[in-house]
Amino acid sequence: APPVAVPIALIGPPPDSFFRIGDGITFYWSSPELLAPGQQFTVYALAGGAQLALGSIDEANLGLGYQLHVVPGLSIGQPGPFNWAIALEDQASGAIIGQSGVRGITLIADN
């Protein structure tokens, strides 16, 4: 079954942001409903047709808002633009229940 429309609102970082490849980045989003038991949100980097999980959380940390702090450059490994999105997933099966829109950011080389 295709993912249902879950209104996951991307908050930050802003579209078309630039970060050094070694920077920690905090991804922010909100959802109108609390996570149900057995669900998690995963932040994905989308680049070159691949989907790479940057990290997951399984409980609210800002009420109905959520944040995850990661260093995407450690996973992505090279400078350049990439898109990111949030998926609501079933922890047991990994099935995607819903997904946010997509937003782009760019990693630049550490100089």
C-alpha cells in the first residue's frame, strides 16, 4: 500500500541552506499527532536515487515538534547538494506510513 498522507511539516533547516561537511545539523519538523507505540520518525538524505537514513527518533522531544541532531557528512561522505525528507515508519516492519515533502540543502568542503 502506498504511504498515506501524514501532514509532517518541515521546519528547519531552511531550504537551500549551506553547511560544511563536518557540521552537525539539527533537523526540525512537526506532526499533528503524537507517535503511536511502535512508530518512529526517520530523517533521510535523498541523493542520486538513493535514500540514506541519517537517524531516527521514537518519541516527541518538543511536544508535537521533533528534532534530530546529526552530522550528515559522516554518512554522505562528499560535498554537494542533497535533498532530505522525514518518514513516519513502523519500527517492526520498517514500512513507511507517511512522508514529508522534500527540502534541499548543500554540504560544502571543510576549508
